[in-house]
Amino acid sequence: MIRKVLAILLTALPLWGAAVARAEPVAVATDARLVGDDQRTRLVVDLSASAPIKAFTLADPYRVIIDLPDVAFKLPEKAGRTGRGLISAYRYGVLAPGRSRIVVDVKRPVAIDKAFVLDPVEGQPARLVLDLTPSDRKTFLQSSSVAEKAPASDVTSAISAPEEARPLVVIDPGHGGVDPGASGPEGASEKDIVLAFAKSLKAKIEASGRRAVLTRDDDTFVSLPARVKAARDADAALMISIHADTLHDADAVRGATVYTLSDKASDRRAEKLAEKENRSDMIAGLDLSDEPEEVAGILFDLTMRETKSFTSQFARGLVRELKGAAQMNKNPLRSAGFRVLKAPDVPSVLLELGYLSSKEDARLMMSDAWREKATGAVAQAIDRYFETRIAQGTLGRVN
């Protein structure tokens, strides 16, 4: 009953991205380079075939967005990490099924002087060309446009299933596609590590006879609102968002941490992490300034209280189980305002597996043996949580 009333009270969040299989790419990006200076800067990307593009700007921070059809990016490992001229950096990846995106960070307001694709000729590859020139903030804001919203994707239908008595666990591997997340030594990538962990955890949950689904099962971008909406629409009983952070100023810090939602962060590090994770949609070049606010009310507040209680119950159990299987942070249970945990009726935690800025943590997180042991501990925590809820007779309430 609570869910039905909340469905009326809460404004649906926009749905972006999907966790579906990719078709063959339209083209392959094989190389990229920057040329020019602070008066004119050019980005050139070599493509195996011509492809249509759409270029536009977004402000605060200043970015230039290039949308393409499905492109496989096989660029050099360090492509986009350093800038030149007006460009400070750029990143790239899958945005949604059939859509890819290049996000170009610029140092100041710019104008898009040219944006086009040259057809391949005489053995030379097709080339995407973006020319930028200096501008001013007023002109930049006037010319900025919001990207067309992706058509409603089937991320929700992909994880929605006929309602069963068995509770459903939604596993949310963070980042993906155009939003790679953190990186570490020897090619360690957050989006790959958390996806591998999520798939292993899903297999263990299903082996125990329970139900589990992923918000993404490949290298695809899924927005934060879509992750939350997917869990709610699937009538999830529990949501676990998986991440792996990096700290540039504290490489000695290591270990797993479990985060819950709180308006007031438990400490400055938790606050900074939440701020960084909450920028994921901005990193992908999405403008969420028009995202609808959730409608509050008495029933909403009561539901949130129950959800918070069940979340805390699971988080404490998860820390207990992980202590026997993985290195834990000195302060393993923290809280902050993570957007991905804001489903009002789905108990949700964010599990940081460790820190990619720590060589020891990075090595472990890329290890099959560590992953096997750690996912086993998480699966055990899930089992004990549901067993307790069933014994309490509370599993039907707010899930």
C-alpha cells in the first residue's frame, strides 16, 4: 500500500541509459590528438568509418559535448588525460544503447567554430574534427543548449520481473561508459572492477535461491536518477551500489567502507566522496538542472524512517561479514548525501570496495581470489539480513 501511495506522491525521475547488450558499433575510434593554442584548439579523432555527430556546450563547468552513434573507443590508454590550448582534458564512452559521447573539458568559455567528420580518403581514416575559439561567459551561456534527452530506455524493464515472493536485490555497479570513475596502477579501472564484483555477487545471490539484477551488465552509462528509479520500479527489497574510490592526498588510506544516506555527512571524507559521486551525471555531460524534486509528505517521512532503519540494520551486518573477508577502513561505517541512495522506500547502501590510490587495495580488487572471498561475505550478509527481516515479520514493509 505504501508503495502505491508513494508512486502517486513521488514525481518520476528521468530515465537515462540502459543495461542492455550492445550491437556492432558504427565505427571504431583508433587515435586522437590535440593541436593548436589558446586562440584556436583542435581535437581530431580518427575513426574507422564516417559517423554523424552533434556538438553543443554546457556550462558550470564549461564543457563541449560531442554526441555520436555507437562508437567503440580503442584509443591509447592515456588519451584525453592531458590538455592543450583551450582544452584541459576530454573523456569518452558509451552514453546509452546506440549512443556514445565525448565530453571535452575547457578552461574558459569557448565557441564551437567547426565540428564535422571527414570521410576516409586514399587510405586515410575518417576524422572527427572539433575547432574551438575563445568566447565570453555571456555569449557561451546564450549559445549553450541542453542535449536532447535519450529516448526512454529499457533499463527499468531490463531489471523488472514478475513479482515473486522472493525479495529482489538490485546490484548497482557504479560509473560506466562515458563516466569511467577512478583509475589506479597497472590499468586498474573503477568501472571494470565494480562490474566484475557485481556480476560475481549476482551469481552468488542467485545460487542461494534469491533474486538479483544489475543496473548495468556492460560498459554502459546509467544516470544516477535512472539507477534509483530502476530499483524502485523493480520493487527492490535492497539496493547495493558498488564503487572503488581514489584519494590523491592520502595513498596510505585503504580498506572497504559501507556508506548510508544522511543529510549531514559523518565526516569530511564522506562528504567529499558524496560530492564526487554525485557529479557522475555532470561528468557524462548531462544537464540535470530541470530534474524534478520529490514530493514530500507525512507518509513519505514515515516511509523514509523505516527505510533508514532497515538500511542501518543491513549496513551493520555487512560490515560484520566483510571484516572476516576483506581489509576494512579504520572507520568502516559512514554516511553522506549520496544521490544514488535516495530511493525513499528501498533500503540502500553504497559499498566502497577499497581505494585505487592504494597499491595494496588495487592489487586485491583486481584479484579473482579476493573477489570470490569478498562477494561471498556480501552474499552472506544479504542472507542474514533477509532471514532477520523474515523472522521479524517486517519484510513486507518498505521491503
